[in-house]
Amino acid sequence: MLERFRAFWTKVFSPLARLLLRWGVSPDAVTLVGTIGVCAGALVFFPRGQLLVGVLVITAFVFSDLVDGHMARLSGRSSPWGAFLDSTLDRFGDAAIFSGLAMYYVGPGDSHALTALALYCLVMGSVTSYARARAESLGMQAKGGIAERADRLVAILVMTGLADIFNLFVLIPVTLGVLAVASTITVVQRVMLVRGQAKAAV
């Protein structure tokens, strides 16, 4: 759903992408720095209960996912390696966000059940991405579903930030619960999509 806004944000960050290229910064360097920033924001601030600060740091770096790709296209350096690096490091960032929330519930949040729920969202996010990658490696298509990566990240970051601002911490477990269900459904949808393609190819 949120992929429709990618063109808008790419246009917004186009001047920054051009500036970084003029300075000799490579798209891969932006990808790496962005991932480190996201991981640091999640794993340093979330476990301490500094949820809003963590969200703001993560948000500042998560836009690097748009900048690096635009830089690669502008410089003519789009390549399978860049795409592989970007996708692989995205998994680190996603895992850090949900791991940070799990660590929050181990500490200040004090809830074993919500720790498990955050970890379930982490696992299902990875399985969702794996299902698509594996399908594409077999020459099939498994994109789509009700909870794609951008939707999951925006939902959990927005609700985590709002929970801290308004002291409504129930928003986080509610969002985690919705994402757990939606991610599970998305995995099933992708499995069934691939199954249909595999049967049609026989």
C-alpha cells in the first residue's frame, strides 16, 4: 500500500542524492550507514524505554533506503550487487526494530508475553521476505499480501512514537498483535500464490 508514496519521497530526497554523489559518496556507503543508524536507534534507545527518541533516530535513517537506490540510478551504478546488499541489510534493520521492542518488554515494559509477540513479528517478517525471495529464485512471483515491509515498519514506528508521546502504551501491543496476524496471512497468501504457479507449470 505505502509503496505508492515511494515516487514522492524519492523526488523529495533527489537533491540530497545528487549532493552525495557530487561529494563522491557511493550508494553502498549510504545503505550501510542507514542500516547502522536504524539498528543503533532501535537497539540503543528502545531497551531503555526511550521509545520516541528511538523512533525519531530510526526514521531519520530509514529514508536512506530511498536515497541509495536513487543515487544508484542517477549514477548508472544500479547492479545486482547493490540490490542484494540493500535487501540483505534491510533484514538487519527490520530485525533490530522488533528485537529492540522485545528487549524493551524484557526490561522496562516487563512482559514475557509481549516479548514473545515482538519476536514472533520479527520471525514472520523474515519469513515473509524469504517466501518472496525463494519464489523469485525459482522463477515464480510472490510479491504482495496484506502486510508488506513498508506497511509493517510504518505501522510499528508510528504507533510506538504515539504511545510514548501520549502515554498510551497499549498501542504497541495492539499494533504488534495486528502485525502478527497480518504477517501470518501474508505468508499464507504468498505460499498459496506460489503453489498455484507451481501447479500451473506442471
